[in-house]
Amino acid sequence: MSTVTEQHNTHGDDHADHGLTDLGYIKIAIFLAVITAVEVVFSYTQDQLGAAFLPGLLILMAVKFFMVLLYFMHLKFDSKLFSLMFYIGLVLAVGCYAVFLATLHFFQS
Amino acid sequence: MADTAVHADEHVDHGGHYSSTGLSNNKLAMWMFLGSECLLFGGLISTYMLYRGRHSENLGPDQVWDIPFTSASSFVLLMSSLTMVLAVSSAVRDDDRNTKVWLSVTALLGALFVAGQVYEFTTFYREGLGFTTSLFSSSFYTLTGFHGVHVSVGIIMLMSLVGMISKNKVVGDKKETVELFGLYWHFVDVVWILIFTLVYLIPA
């Protein structure tokens, strides 16, 4: 990405490269705001969207989630160990509660 | 082994604590904490999803939600993530003045979000949706209330950090401290991204 800087410092690998320039962060924020607007439009047009409504909304949510995680929280540029720490919790939570909801027949309703 | 010792010594001057991998222990601990927070909010979101249909006929999600208002609140919180990342960026450049400005703006946007949540809760309560009205209302207030408390704690932390930077009382690596506060704030935003879609936009 052209907006990636080379802001190196001497504090170790964990925050050696802080990723984007300020302009890059502003572009990401605008992108996130646009996705939020699209999500709201989705919620008002669910009848027209039909079966595409729910998957579309979930995909937009996931895009926003990972954009913040990877760029604003610097996971894309940081050590993989930080990613591992977070993803262990995330995968555990998603797996655990998916089983919980499935046990209570949530997905059948 | 000797390399490890040398590598660790390199970081002593910055006031932070670094592991043998060269990674900050504080940052590693923060990511572990955020990972554990996924389990907390996962439980609250799952409980809400399970109970969102358990309400009386006229006081369900589709009757009480004000999507335009909540969308505006979501936008405010999203923009607070931008100001937070600009604060971190300023801290990396050793620009204390802009770091304090962006941290203060972040806290202000966070306060605006919490004010919106208080207004929303008050409106719902006046419409008859109390905490114990139904399983739906209990799970909704618990989920969004927990999130609101996280935002409120974040605001207190941000304002404390602004005060500490002003008085030059930040212990250790200032850049890393701002970054750690930023990680917490962004996580709060990330959780709201999930809540906004799963709770507000997907009909019950």
C-alpha cells in the first residue's frame, strides 16, 4: 500500500513499524463510515435484498471488524505473537458460544 | 543466550519490560486481556441472541429501536477510533501537544457516545422497557450496559493519561503507554461494530 510509511524506531520489533500515515488512517476511517452507511441502507432494504440480506450484513460487519483490528490496532504490522494472543481468545469465544447456541437450538429457529 | 541478554538490555533505557523475544510484556499482556474480553462479550452477545425473541408483543427490538440515532452514535464511536490512532501516531513522533489534543478529542467523542446511550436507555425506560420487563430487555441492557461501562472506563483512562502527559508523569515508554490505551479503545470500538450489526440491524 502506498500509504505505508517507514516509521522505524528503536523500541524493538513489537512496534518497529506503525503502519500507515495519518492520511492513510483517515482514508480507512472514511471507508469504515461508508460501510456503516451501507449497513444501515441494508437494514432498510431487507425485503428487496431477500436471502442476501443476512450474509451481506455479516460480511460488512466482518470487514469493519478486521479493518479496525489490522490497521487501527496495528495487528497487520505487529508481531504475529500479538495476533496469536488475540485470535486464541476470539476463536475460543466464537467456537464456545457457537456450540452453546447450537445446543440450545438457536440456529434451527 | 548472550544475544538475548544484549537484546533485552537494549530496551532497559526505554523504561519498558521486554521478554526474550524482544516483545513488550505490557503489550503482550494487553493482547491477552483483549483476547479474554472476547469471551466476556461473546457470552453477553450469545445470551442476547438467545433471548431477543422473548418479549411482549409491543415492546420488542423492532418496536423500540431508533436506527438513525444508533447509527449516529456508531459513527461517533468509529470516529473516536480515528482520533485515537492519530493520538498514537502523534506519540510515535514525540509530539506531546498533538497527542494530548487527540486523546482529549477521543475522550470527548467517547463521552458523546455514552451520553447517547444514556439518552437511549432513558427513552426505552419511558416506553416501558425496564431491566426486568423481559428476558430480551435484561439481556439487552446487560450487553450494552457492559459495553458502556467499558467506554466510560476508557474515558477516565484517557483523561488520566492526558493529565499524566501534561505533568510528565508517565512511567516507562510514553509511546507504548499511549499505544496500550489505544488498543483498549479500539477494542471497545470493535465490540460495538459487532453489537451494532447483531443487535440493532438484524431484525429479531
